[in-house]
Amino acid sequence: MIQTEAEYQEACQRLSQESLRLAEHRVRLRAAGLRVDEIKRVIDPIESLQLGLHEEVAAYERLKR
């Protein structure tokens, strides 16, 4: 759970970086010839972690208001 402004800033930066990394990873998997279901199997756990981080950021923003 995010408790300080510094943690919040770090989480926002990490979220942005992870979004870019996920998009690049998806492109590499397509280029490697993986099928849509195979890509989904690889990407789903990563997206789940990213969603958790996004929820933490949103919760901190709500508490801050």
C-alpha cells in the first residue's frame, strides 16, 4: 500500500514504465510468431501485477483528496 508522496511518485513512474515495457513485450511476442492465445497466457500475469499497482495508485489518490 502506498503511504507517502514519495512512494506515490515512484509508483506512478513505475506504472508508466511498465506500460511501455508491456507494449514492447507484446510486439516482440507477435514478431516471434506466437498465437493470440499464447500471447495472452504470457501477458495476463504481467497485466495483473500492473492492475494491482494501478489500483494502489488510485486508492492513494482517493485518500489524498
